Amino acid sequence: MALTGDNYVTIQTTYSMYTNKSTFSSRKRQIYPSRTKLVTALALGLILALGGCEDGFWESRAIRPFSIENDTTISLNGVIDSNTLEAFNEVLRQNPNTVWLVFHDAPGSEDDETNLQVGRRLYELGMHTRVAANGSIASGAVDLFLAGDLRQLGSNAQVGVHSWSTGQQEATDFPRDSEEHEPYIQYYQEIGMDSLLAHEFYFFTIEAAPAADIHWMTPQEILTYEIENPQ
């Protein structure tokens, strides 16, 4: 039984999690990690109650936070963590004709390094990304979404950005020419942004909201920074 958006808490509940960041030792765009554990426990209990200990259940666990929607589409619900690259490769093995990655409720990443690795892989494959109607992406999930060759936002979709933090310092505490900013700017260029847009978008995100908060991008901001490119 694949996990769908119905197994997860609402977008409104998700928002409250952004204001309770964990402290990590390196630069991170964080979300509150207990959200994943809570959702997993609730979904697992439901699946077990329905007799979900069959092979299909264990296969779905191996590809979380992804699930297979159809032959050409996979979806993402939940937090990106250190297992997500392995899960991404596994879901593509199970569904080799995948073209689309659809985001439903994606509040961010617990492991930025893995998140950017998945983004590079997605870009190399030439996959497309879409945020479902009434869906949301925020923090590291925005970086992953941007790796799509074709990017679409459904009606009422939300895009949330904010700064990263070392636990002691915010990104905005470093001067603009600091090498601390380079990993994200370099990533944006690797997934197709020109140098000017990569720099402008990156500094927009870290100045839009502190790490413990979130800024939901306006339609004009989405247009300015080319978040969507429905060719």
C-alpha cells in the first residue's frame, strides 16, 4: 500500500513545524525531524491494521518519501533525509519509465547534502517536476523541485523559502563574498540557472526569512526567479 497525501498532516500543521527547527553542526535548511516519525507511526499503524505486511508494503517502505502514481509519475510526500537518494534510485528501478516527480506536501530536508545529490541526479535524467494542486514545497524541497527540466505549479500551490543556519549563525551573518554561500549557488548553476539568476535567487531566499521562519513566495516572486517554466 503506497503512502499518499491522505496519510499526512495538513499543510497548516506543516507550517507550524517550520518554526521549530533543530540545531545541526553544519549549514542546513532544516525542518523539525519528529514530524517524519509521527507521520510514519500513524501511517504504519493504519497499514498494519489493514493487513499491510505483504510484499507491497515493504516495497513502499523502501522508497519513502516517494510513491508510484503510474508508469510515468512518482510522487513525494514528506521529509527528505539521508536515505532519500537510495530511495530515489530504488523507486526509479521499480518504475523505470518515470518522467514526472510530483510534490504534494514536502516541507524540506534533514540532510542538505543528500538533497542536492538527488537534485543533481534528477537533473541529469531530464525529469520534470510539478507541485500538485493545493500542495506545498519549502526549504530544501524547493531546491529539489528546481532541478526539474520542466517545472509546473498546480493551483494554490505554495513555495516557501528561508535562510540556512549552522545552529550558531544564520546565512545572513556571513558577508556576501563568503565561501559559505558557494555550495547552494554552485548547485543552482549545475541544474541550469545562469550565474546571475543563481546568485540573485540564493540571496533572495536567505534574506526572505530567518531559518526559524518561512516566507511563502508571491506570484510575482515566482515569476521573477523562474520557479515555474511551463513550456
